[in-house]
Amino acid sequence: MPRPMRLILLSIRDLLVSFGPFAVLAVALLALAYYALDPMPPKRLRLATGPEQSAYEAIGADYRDRLARFGVTVELVPTAGSSDNFERLAAAGEGQARVDFGFVQGGTAGPGQARESGVVSLGSLFYEPVWLFYRDGAPGLADGGTLDSLAGLAGWRVATGPPGTGVPVLFGRLLEANRIDPGTIERLSLEHTPAVVELLAGGIDAVVFASAPESPLVRMLLQTPGVRLLDFAQADAYERRFGFLSKVLLPRGVVDLGADVPPVDHRLVATTTTLVARGDTHPALVQLMVQAAAALHGEPSWFSRAGTFPAPGNMEVPLADEAARFYRDGRPLLQRYLPFWLANLVDRMWVVLAAIVAVLIPLSRLVPPLYQFRVRSRVFRWYAQLRAIEEDVGEFVAAGAGRPGEASRLVERLDELDARVERIAVPLSHAEELYALRSHIALVRRRLAPDAGTGAQGDMS
């Protein structure tokens, strides 16, 4: 191999060996940070929706399509409804498959239960008014009479929905707030469609459900003769009493302007449906889901203006940190220019990377001295052998000619040392140390010159 190339390769090797511990430490710190932060989210999640063919299932399908653009697979998990969703998120009890997100109506969780459950909210998504439809001629109503408040339900047969949905729990809390004995009302656990059929047939007196106004059942009942809608005259009081309820107004004619349906404004109380996640759900998935919520629920409706939802208010469940960050700052800056996965990695790792760099910069100052020591040690390690030869030369000179042939042996040792040193390859920046060593060898050789004669090899005088 040509000597210049050999010098280059040796310099590269020395640099790599000197830089090696520093590089190993940097890689170890990065690996530890990656393991601790777990920046890359799973590519699959499970979303608890509601009964099959329900509004929640349709909304869940929208989320599935939205997240598919980012390479995340959303598995929709049919459930009994809001209460079932909350139970699955809060406990994931035995026999139940884990879910990561779910739709939960306000009022589903009891006081204190929401904070103790460990679940977090991504924000409220839309209003679901409490619709209480009743038939003309129900017990206690005179001809053409109207129901003024929930207190008038005593002695009625009321369908409040099947177990697992949010309405039975919510309706129970409303009765409790009105100090109504639940035993005075016969509550039936009927599905919405059978309950409406019974109401129209006169088998029950009222039906209660919380649903988006676009529900076909709501539209049909609002236009059905002989069926009335309870006007919540105390809507302001309900809103003040329950943080998860809001007062909303059903405007006159909003259903059918031509037919003037409804014929008057109706005050209603509405719960808000919230997107809820398990507390240990990966933050990147939370960020992705709240972005999807902003894209899917920002349109205007009967009860809200454009941009009203999603919102961080009207919730019983604590707001997730990533959701709060989104509502405060909007979409992360890097995600506006980079693919989601890369932007998420940089976004979650940059603080740690900055800390690692801050630690490594001072340590990097050790690399040049290590490199210099390694190169110089290639030269300096021969000084021990040169000193041993010099001591023998000193003894030989002190003894005079008492040891025949000793001078030749010392010259051979110097020649051998000089030959080895000649083969040492060092960078030009360290050639001074190499030439100094060879000069010192020549200096020892000159001490033998009077006895060794002119046959000394490698004399550099």
C-alpha cells in the first residue's frame, strides 16, 4: 500500500478509536431517551361507538376514514351506548376487550367518578339535546294541556332507553335534581324505535332520548300530530346546576319553514357528546384524534355555529394535555410541513435531543486530546526501550574497553530500534515527535561513536 494512503487510513482509524466512546455514549443516550419517551404511536386503535346503525357508529366511520390517511387503522367496537363506552374506558374489566377511545354523553359519569376513572377528554364534539316527547291526553293533562316540567311526569309510563346508554343515567339525575321520587314514574327500557311505536299507539305516555337533531325519529315526532315536545322553561337553571348541560334553543320553523315546524321556539337542555380516551393512550394518537375532531365537527348545526366544536368546555372528564395543547396552539408546526410520523418523532424528541447535545458538547472536547494522545503514544512508547539502551551505553562508557564486542551489540540494538521507528506512520501534524525520537536515537549513537567507529547505521548527525 502506498505510504500516503497508509497514513490516511491510520489517521482515520485513530480518529474513529478516539471518537468511539463518545459515539457509543451518544447512541446509548438516544436509545435510552427513545425507550423512555416511546415517541412512535401504535398504528392501530379501537374506538367504542354505540349500537349498530346508530349515529355514533356513523361518526366512528368518519374517524376511521380520516385516520386511514395517516396510516392508522381504527377498529370500531359496537357497544350498548354511552354508559357502556365509559365503563370500557374506565375499567376495561375482565372479559372486555380494551378500547382506546369512545363517545360519552355528558352526565354519564356520576359525581367524582369521572376523575377517579383515569380517563381523559379530547373535547366536546356536538350537542345532543334531551328530547322529551309526550302524547296528548297523557295522565294529568287536560284537553290541549301541556307538560310544564318534569314534576308532571308522576304516574306516567316513560321509555328512557335500554341499559348501557347514557339517557337512563342522565334522566335519573334530572329527576333527583327535581326531588321527584323515581317510584312515581314507571320507567321502561325500550329501544328508541319500539318506544316511538308504543308512544304513537298509546301504550306509553312519553319517550326520552338524547340525540342529534338530524335524527329521523326527532324529525318525525316534531311533525307528528298529537305529539308534543317538553319546553324546558328552567333551562337556565339546569345549565347552572349541571356543568355538562347547556341551554339551547330550537328555533321556530327550523325543521320545515314552509309548514312552520315547530310553530314556536322551544327551550331545551342539551348534553354534549365528548370524545374520551384512556389515560395511558399514546399522546400522538390523542393529538391525531383531536385534529380529526376539529375537521369533522366544525360545521354549523341547528344549535351551534361553525367553529363552535370541538371545544374544551362542557365536560366532566379532565382535558388531556395534548388536547389542551391543540386548543391553545392549534396543529403542531412541524405537522404542517412534514409527514405525521416524522413530525411526531421530532416534536417529541427535540427537547431530549437538545439536552443530550448540551451534555455531549462538553464531553466532545475530550476527543481531540484522546486523538492526540493515541498518535503521540505511537512514538513515545519507544522511549522506554531507548532509555534502557542509553543506560547500557552509560555503563559501557564507564567501564571503558573492559567488555569486548559490547559496542557492536549496542549498535545493533540501536539499529533495530531505529528501523522500527522508521516504520512508524504518523500524521504530518505529529511528525515533529517522530523526528525528535530519531534525533534522540542518533544522540545516543554518538556516545558510542569513539568505540563503534563509523559503522553505526542510522547516524543522523
